[in-house]
Amino acid sequence: MASRDTPNTAVDKLSEAQAKSELTRLAAEIAAHDKLYYQSDAPKISDADYDKLRKRNNAIEARFPKLVTKDSPSNRVGAQPSGRFAKVPHAVPMLSLGNAFSDEDVADFVERVRKFLKIDGELDIVAEPKIDGLSLSLRYEDGELVRGATRGDGFTGEDVTANVKTISDIPHKLKGRNIPAVCEVRGEVYILGRDFIGFNKRAEKEGIQLAANPRNFAAGSLRQKDSSITASRPLKFFAYAWGEMSAMPAKTQFGMIEWLGKVGFSTNPLTTLCDSVDDLLKFYRKIESKRASLGYDIDGVVYKVDRLDWQERLGFVSRNPRWAVAHKFAAEQATTILNDIEIQVGRTGALTPVAKLAPVTVGGVVVSNATLHNDDYIKAIGNDGEPIRDGVDIRIGDTVVVQRAGDVIPQIVSVVLDKRPKSAKPYKFPTVCPACGSHAVREEDPKSGELDSVRRCTNSLTCPAQAMERLKHFVARNAFDIDGLGDKQIEEFFTDGLVTTPADIFTLQKRDARSLKKLANREGFGATSVKNLFDAIDARRKIALQRFIYALGIRHVGEGNAKLLARHYGTVDVFRKSMIAAGKGEDSEAYQDLNSIEGIGAVVANAIVAFFAEPHSVEAVDELLKEIDVLPAEKVKSNSPIAGKIVVFTGSLEKFTREEAKATAERLGAKASGSVSKRPKSSALRC
Ligand code: IVH
């Protein structure tokens, strides 16, 4: 029997010949999925289906042990039974840095630190290059490397221990005496430019996929399932930070870097202790001039307050430390022609103009689109109402300078006026939505009376573009992450009327025969694809609260805010009820509670309340909840005596600035309020 006939044959019914060809088929199929998952980061099947392939492979091998080959998927070094990396929660989150783009931004950073700490004396700051690689956390217990984890979303990463152990810069055992029992060392995995070029040259010869840039190369190499592949890649590591530490071996940032060097890590030799803004800027200029000859990619420099007790006091605001900042290098630029301006309608109705450019290479990447942000930006008016680009507007037909920085969407930074065609006319921004024809307006801020810079379609209920974008967001990777249901499928299903609300995705299987036939008959979509899609949908009927909240696509509620909300409210029921109650007005307890979550400001709170004030949104949420289970989130626990209390700071404070006092109270789980509310709650403490 030919092997294509055996995938559904029970393992105990297979003949030896059938088993042999079935194993060959499975090995090829698993290898192809591995490649898609690990190298292209574009899996085509669900984790569950992938596991089924592996289980079948293992079951056949168990029945016919002599058919096990050296290349069998079960024999690959570093492969895990499930074939995917385990998730690792970070005991101390791996957060990111705020950015400074100009000398003034750096001066502002230093000033902010001084003000927060109330100091005008000496302030030492460590300056070091910002390595363009990927961050890694290494956990040592009793001096032994026990786990390596990627950053992931900052709260949960992937366990890449086997791969990390192949990197020669990473010690398996820490050197010296008095090593703290638990040390989490953090830093950046990167590759030397010459090694990257060498790899791509070989890959080209061998017909393997080339890496787009050194950072992607480092990331791809670290996430190999077969650690012998990682071992063959010349990855390097600089240590510059830490997570959980059972004891601190030094009192300063600089002292910690020295300690990291002593226990066996490579630390960046350019790390310098500075004590003034001038010093920091000198360091920045020096590193910028050395950038091309360093041998590895950097995208700026990082400044960190040296004293660790001050770092502790400064703490974090949102997801960035107050005690550090990244000073980024200027972006790369190129000149091209603006062929057209297209208007895209986003999921919150925002009309975003997109520049359609004659393709041009900027810093090694071909750019043919750039964001134009909004009407004012095209007209050369900045967010603060002041002129930008020397007051020069952007017109179709213009020659423009395009800039790209890191992963940021390309921007138009200036217009070459000498080359403006005589026929070029000022751009007229549409006042109706191009997708549904409804009015598109610039909302007025009720407090300041200023017009919002974004023009929005007023038809949030039935505008097809908004509805479709909301669905794309709903199934996206960080939301419901449904395998096989990407932007393209959503567009098709939406156009065909098969899926118009999130709940429709989960009721797809219950449709009448005609609809199901319509589904199976689409191009490139057979009965197997339909089955795979239904399995992938079923696999997401249970979802974490934070993903659920993020998936709703509420304005201003990104992953970070979704997590804060999930942790605060715990269950979907409490969240839903509280949000509806918060809509009763700013004086309501539910609104006050929402507004007091650290990191959730009035703008975000109002956006959430506005979402739940729409009966249509609540209905869509309720329909969806009939189809899925939302798993409760872990609430932030705190045993501090002021946890859960509202703290009000009145009068003048002696040791703290008001900002620091507020941040400290919030860190201890309290809610800090700026003023005594009209109706003080019994649990409010006054300090
Ligand atoms: S310190 C609390 N130092 O930049 C943040 N980060 O945006 C601690 N990075 O994810 C990070 N070089 O991957 C720090 N010398 C350096 C760095 C550095 C590169 C990366 C790191 C982090 C990102 C922050």
C-alpha cells in the first residue's frame, strides 16, 4: 500500500513496510513544520496537531524499534517531546527602556532623576552601548546554570536552556566564592558582523534561507529546536543586568558590572562612569563615531543611574525604569518619490494616510510605504500645533526624504522643494470614510477645546473596514492567535459574510450545510484545511483573561494595559460588571477604582468605559462569552499593610517628593490619590 494511504491507519494495524514509509513521511512532515515554526516563525498547524504527528511517530517507532533511524525526529539533540519550548515566567519582569532622541531629552532625563530624588549634588550615571541583539535571562542556582529564558512578552519567556548552554560566552558555573544562592544574570545575545556575513554567504551557496539582519539571525539561532544547530552558530553574549538575586554583591551598577566580569561573563569594555550631562553626551558622540568599527550592531547608548538604592527608589513608570534611558542613534535615510496617498481605516475608525512611495532601500530594507500619521502632519503642523518640516506640506508627486529606525514604521522627514512638480497641489484630506461613506470627524477635546489630530469614521457600529480590522486584531498573534486564520482569511470570510463578529468565529462549525460547503470550496482550502481550522478554533475556546481583554481591541488598551486590567479584576465577570458600572459616571466607585490602577490613566479609563457604554459592544462580548471560557488571572498579591488601601498625600512631605511617595505607595499595592476625594472611603489613609 502506498504511504499516502496510511496516515489514518491505526498503528497496530500497520505492516512493517507501511510503518517504514509512514515514518519517512512523518519525519519529512515534522521537519517541514519545524522549519516553518523555528526558522520562518510562521507555523501552519496548531500545537495540538503538531504533537499528534510526533506522538504517531513515537508510537510507530515503539512498535518497530528497528525502524528508528539516526535522523528520526525522536532522536534529534535538544528536541523536546512536545517539540515546542516550555514557557518560563520571569520572577522579575524583563522590561524595556524609554527612549531619548536628542541632547535635550538626555538633559530632561537627568533633571527628572534629580527632581524625583530631590538631589542637587553628585549623580553618577553609567553609560554603555545599546546592543542590537535579543535579551536573555540566565538563572544560576548555587552557582550552576539551571535555566536560560528569552524575554518573550517581558513577563513570560521561552525556556532555551539547552541552546544557551552552547554559547561559549555563557558560563555553566559561576567563578569565585560567595556567589549568591540565586543569581539571574541578564544581557544581550548578539553576533559579530563578520560571522553574520559569513553565514549568509554559506547559506546562499547551500540554498538555505538567508537571515535578514544580525538580530534576526541571533534570534533565529537561539530558538532552534535542535541545539546542535545553535552550537554551530557563533553567538556571543554581553551581561549588563540582573533579575532575581538572593543577595546583592555590589551597591552600584558599575560595581555589579565588575562583579559580572569577575564571575565569568563578558561585559562591554566601553562601559563608562559619567557624572554630568556633558559627560553622557561626550560618551554618546564617541560611541557614535566608533559604531561602524565595533564589529557588532548597536542602535544607541544606555544611561543608568549608578547607585542601586537610587534605582530602587526611582522604580518604574509603566513598563520603563525611571532610572535608565536609551539614547538612540539617528535613523537611516533615503530619497524617493511620493506616488500616492492612500487612506487606511483602522479598527478604532482612525483614518491614517499612508504614503505610497517609489520603492527605495533604506538601511538594507526596501521601503515602499511610510506613515503620514494624520491630516496635520501632511499639512506640516506638529502635535503641539507648531510647524514641522519648516512648514513644508507634503504633496503627491513630491520628492521626499524617508527615514527608518529599527523596527519603527518608515517616516517622511522632509520634502525636497526644488524638485516639487509645478502641478503638485495641496492634499485634500477626505472628510468621509472611504470604506463606508460616513462622516469622518476630528473630535474636540472637551477640556482644552482642541481638535484631535486624528480624523475618525463616526460609524463604529457598521463600518465594514472597522469591523474587519477589529476581527483581524481579534485573531492576531497576541490575541486569540488562531492558527490558519490570518488577515487574508478574515478578509475573505468577512467579505463572504461568514464571519462578521468575534462570536461568529466560534459558531462557524454549526453553520448550515451551504455555508460549510462555501467554506470548503474556496481556493486553496480543502476538507482537511477546514478540519484543521475548526481544530485550531476549538483549541482557543479557553483563553487567558489578559488576552481576552486585549483581543477586544478597545482604544488605548494594548497588551500592557490588558495585563494590568486582568490582574486587577481577576475574572471576566468582575471585569465586565465593573466596566459597565464604571460607565455610571466619573464619581462612581467603579470608575474611581478603574482610574486608580497604577498605569491606567483617565484617557485609557474613558476609552474602556466608552466601549462598554455601547450596547452593541456588550452584546458582542456576551455572544462571544457563550462560546468560550475565559480563565481567571492571578491577582497581584501583596502582604504589605497598605495593600488595597487608598493613600492620600496632603501637606508638604519631608523625605520624599510627592511623585516618589506616590510611586512607593503604589509599589506596595496601595492606590495613591492626589487629593482627598469628596466622599472619602473608610479605607483611605492620609499621609
Ligand atoms: S538595560 C529595565 N542595557 O534594550 C531594562 N538593555 O529597550 C533593562 N539592550 O530589552 C535593560 N543593550 O534587549 C539594557 N546595555 C543595555 C542594553 C539593553 C541592549 C536592549 C535589551 C532590552 C532593550 C530595552
